[in-house]
Amino acid sequence: MSRPEQQLQAAHAQHGHLTRSIAGDHVLHVILLGVGGVIYIPHTLVPLKSLGLDPQRVKKLALKLHAHPVHYAHKLVQTRRFLEHSPHLQTNQERSASLSASNPPDPH
């Protein structure tokens, strides 16, 4: 079994309770988004087409769905790097060490 199939199987298992609760005329459409720009045709485009979107809109939506988490992952990395290299911010460990040095423990 390839990695996309394993991910799809995990998604179905994860949403099993939801699937059982909407039983009847409702259908759960699992849309699998890949990493690194991968758009899985059978796991992304086909489910979107089954919702009634035309092929042009399906591809456009798949690209937007992929770009959204990539954009926010990039923001998270930028924020982390800023915090790591900011001279004005101390780590919790540095802050604790400076507090204990300026306020020695009470001997009693």
C-alpha cells in the first residue's frame, strides 16, 4: 500500500464516528492534500469533481487548498526564527537563571 492510500485510510478511520453519525443520505468526502506541491488526482481532484465542480475550478481549488497550509507553515517558521534570534527575548531557562541569581532562596 502506498503512502497516499495509508493516509486516506487513516483519514477514514479518524472520521469514522462522523461517518456513522451522518448515515443516510449524507456522504463524507475525504479530500487528501499532499505535501511539497503534490495533488493526488484520485484522492483530491476526483472527490472535488464528485461535488459537482467543473474541472477548471477543481484544479484551482486544489491549488488554493494546498497553498493555504504552506503559507501558514512558512509564517510559523519565520516567527520561530525571529524569536530564536531576537536579542530582546530570553528563553525561559535564561529568565529563570537570572531570577534565581537576583533573588537567592530564603535560608529559613
